Amino acid sequence: SVYFAPISIFPEKVKGGGGGHSGDDDGSTPSGDVTLGVSVVETYTDNANYGDYETFLDNLFNAFSAVSAGSCMDDSDTDPHVSMSRGVKFKSSEHQEGYFYSSNLEVAVWQAMYPNGVIIGSSGYASFPAGSRGNKQYVGYGNLYFFFDRANITKAFRPGRDLSDDEATYSTLYSKGYSGDYYESTTEIDFDYSGSHDDGGDWEHNPYKWNAKMAMHDMTDGWDLPPNCEQEGETFLGIPLSRKSDSSLMDTSTFQEQFDFSVLMDTNYTYISSFGTNHGWLIGEVIGNGVGSIVDKDTAHIPLFYTGTTNPDMGGIGLSDLIKIVKKIQFGTLYIKPAFVFIDDDGHIKMQFEADANSALGYLYDSLCKELGISWNYDTPYNSNGVYTNCAMHAAGDRAKYGCGNENSNQGGFCPQMTIAYSPRFNSEDDAAAYLAKCNGYIDYWRSLYPSGVAVGTSQFCSGGGCLALFLNRYDLFYVFKPDLGGSWVEYGGASMAPTISPAPTAHGGCDSAKNYHLDRCMRKNMRPRASAVVWDSLGTIGQFSLFMLVFMSATLSVSIFLARARKRRKPGESYLDFFVRDATKKRGGKKKKKKVKKKSKLTRDLEKAMLEGDEKPTRSRSKSVSKSKSGRSKSRDRTSRSKSRSRKSGKPKSRSKSKTRQQLV
């Protein structure tokens, strides 16, 4: 109901900043955010005193306030921007300068291309929300969208007017391939793009400062990568604990029925006022919750082993190789037992589980380190596949006894924890203490309910309990392994996008460029299997062999029939090939018709024979002569005369012959 004209956007600069993440003060590589700053180009209609965009904002706020829905809107003058990445760690200050220079040189090209801004859009089609089964609609240019959250656009709003000819020309300039001249002519950056991290001095990432305790990581910050690892990754092995929610947009499957973690959330903000990140509760949001800034689906899990990137060219291990290795690891049923809820050094709420080095969980961690850990302190991994990674956040010599348990040394990476929320902001210290007391009260109840721990699962998922899962990221569970080599399967549903949305930068050339080969959308495009290949693989070894034997036997049978037919019917001196051509092109319609006629005449003849033999008069020979040709009739008369002469010589009366005929019929 609120009118708005197409909004033009002008790119300003790519800048760093944000800072303040964990690890920035301990001598490690500093981290920061990467943001593209933009501005709205104001337009004026009919010499109006107020711009179109400013008028739209006023009308929008007034409309929401009129229905008592504007009290929570951000009406401050927020600078428009695009959040490109958070918690980024560059290899060195020199790499950071090079990145911002190349990125802003691209922005300079955009500024030359769109001196008065550009109306953003597309000529394609899309459905809202993305992935829904509804009819796709034309996207167009200059739309505004309603974001239910960061990952879901649920509604598109068309502008109040169409684009002018000049606006349409600039909006389609890049897509029509007219940008080459601008790239050739733009060689300098004529604007200031300095950020908050440009005064940090010279520094360089030292991969050899890595240690096994870095597996206990602040997930809002970038990783400190080990040696020979060139790319960060989110893949890990762990225990899924999430449950299905009431939201149809941000939903997950139910992986356990033993714990209801929703009792740990402060959905009515009794203790917590806000969060330092835009994630809210990680154990399942509630629609209408005023605390969480984004309604995330339930992603409760216990990470056990971080495997890092699945890009082998960047030092990681391929997803298929990773699955092959884990499928051969024998581990017992995984039991977990909550210990306490606490706030860690990074300010995140976490639940600690008992870290018994002698449990099945501890033995599994030892096996994973032995087979998939990185080479460190003269310890090297080994597995039967001979495939390894440089990007795991665990050392090959690390063991569960070095982890964070009571009887352990607290120097290793074995520390089963579940993150409840990132960076909560409590109303006061007393409220923080009261919230922790409330949570630990539930912990005491669960500990009494499961004194020896519990193997989580459901009747539909891991019915025996105690399974291990492979996560592509916090949102997407991909593969499940049963204990005691009980089997494994793909468990992929309700996820963001298969396999996941890649954070890697995109080079020029799209999916045709080798630099973009490992992007997820390019992998899905280039490696999409054919339907026939999928069906063939689904048959398995036995099914494939059976199908092969069926085809082979059919082929040999066909050849045998042909050879037998050829030996019997081919003409003298005729080759098998000539016979095959003649036999294939031979018309068989007339022959079939003759067979049918013969068959019909034979049936008629037998029927007439039976009827005539039942009559008292000896008309058998006469009836036969009717259906035969002239030559046949003459032959019949000869036979009849011979028969009569024989009967006269024998002297037998005619009546006895008739009675004998009747006896034969009876």
C-alpha cells in the first residue's frame, strides 16, 4: 500500500573493520569484517522538495505506526551496506592491503560504469521463499524484498513505475556484455577506502604457532589455520541434538528425543536483553521472540572433530575420501551426559558434557586423530586409504586424555560442548547468575535421569542410539555412521542448499573459469550425474552383474536362432549377411494369410466328415468329392469302384457294412 519508485544504488567502497573478536589481543592474527558500503541515489519527482526515497521512508514508518507495528523498527539513519564476511583473517598485512586494493579497483570500475547509480535487479525468474514449490515469478528491476531472516526472502514488492530508457540501459549494461571498455579504462582508485584495521602495523600469520588447543574455537571468529592449509572450512564430525520446530522456513529434522533444550532459552528476555551477534539462540528460535535478531533453526550439536575444508587443492580432504575413512573406523555406542552450563572466555553460553577419555567417545576421538589429524610434533596420521588433510584442527598425536575432562590435562582438543547462544548481553550480573542457576537446575535433573549417560536417537533416526554424524556446516547434517560398523547413510534434508552455500570468492568467467571450479554451484553444474548413471549405480554390484548376464544370454540366444535359421533356409552360395538382409526385408503377410486359410479348410473338412459319417446313407465319398478339385473327384470315383468290386467278391451283405460303420461311430 506504500508507493515507492525504483531505488538507485551507488557503490562507495569495500572496507574492513569490526575488530574486537577473540584472539585479537593475544598476539595471533587479527580478525575483522569486510563490508561493501553503498548509498541510495536520491531522485526528485516534479521538482518536489523531498526526494522519492525520503518520502518512501516517511510513508513506510507512518504506515507501520498506524497499525501499532513500528515500535521495534530501526528508524535511525543506518548507512546502507552489504555484509560480505565476518571474522576474516588475512595471511598478512600485505595480503590485506592487496585484497582491499583489488576489491576497490573493482568498485572504481562500477563507479565509472554507473556514475548516477544503478537500479539493481534481474531478468530471471524466482519463487519466494526460495526453493518453494510455488510458481516462479519474474524478478525484474528495482524491487524491494521482505527478508524473514538472512536466508529467506518471503515476498517481493514491485516498484510503483517502470524503468525509464536510461535506467534500463544502465541496469542491463553488465549483463549485455558492455563492461569491457570500463575495465580497460579504469586503472586507478580515486576515493579513500581506508578502514579501522589499516593502522595495525605490519603483521603476518604464523601457521607454526598453531596448537591442538585451538580446536576450542570462537566460531564468530576466523580460524588460525595450521601449516599447508590455505582455506578455512566448516566441515566437522559430531553428535546431532536438534529437534523439529514449528517453523516451516527454518526447520530441521528430529535427531534425538532424550533432551528438550528449549527450556534453556530465555524467550521472554527475563535475563537477556540482546545478543552481540545476529544469530540468537542456536538451540532453536521461537517465532515472535524479541531477543534473537534472527530466527535460526535448531542447530544443537556436539562437535567432536573439525576436519576443515573439503577442497583438496587448498590442503583439505575430499568429502568422498573423508566418508570412506570414517566408514572403516569401528567405534562403540556413543553415550553423552551433561555436566554443567557456563559462559566461556569468549562470552558464549555453552553446555559442557562429561569428557571421559576411557569412554567410546574418547576412543573415537583417538581413532580420528590417528587417521585424520595433521602431522604435528613428529606425529603423522595413517589410514588404509592413504588420504590425509592439512586443515583438520586436531593433531595426529592428540588424544582424549589431553582434553578438558577432570582427569585430563586440558591441553588437547577433546572437549565435547554444545553452544547454546553467541555473545548474550545480560541485563545485569545478577541476571546472568540467575540464568546459569536455572540452566544447571535442568542439568541436575538430566543427570539424575541418565546417571550413566544416554545414547541419543529416535525411532526414525539411529534407533539404537549413539551415532556419529558428518556436518557440512552448523546447519547441514550430511552423513550418519552407526556404531560397531553397523552401516551408514546419507541424511540430508531441510538444509540450506546442497551441499552448502560456499563462502569462497568468485573469479571472473563464472563456472567456465578453473578458479571457480570448487565453488558449490559450479560443482553442481559440472559434476551433475546423468540419470542413467544414477540408475546404474543404484543397482549395486550384484544387480549390475545380473543385468549384464541377462543381456549377454539374450544376445547369444538371438545369434544362435539366426544361425540355425540361416543353415536351414539360405540358398546355395548365399552368405550369412545376404541371407540376413533378405530375411529381414522379406514380406510375410501373404504366407500368414495362406496358413490361416489352410487351417480353416481343414477344420471345415473334419466337421463335414463327422456329420456325413453319422448319416445312414453312404455319402462319405460323395461329400469328399465336393470339396476337392476335378482330379480329386476322379480319384474318389476310382477308389469307390474298387471298393464295390471287393465287396461283391467277398459276398458280404450291405447291411452288415452299415452296422459296422455305426458301431465304429459309437
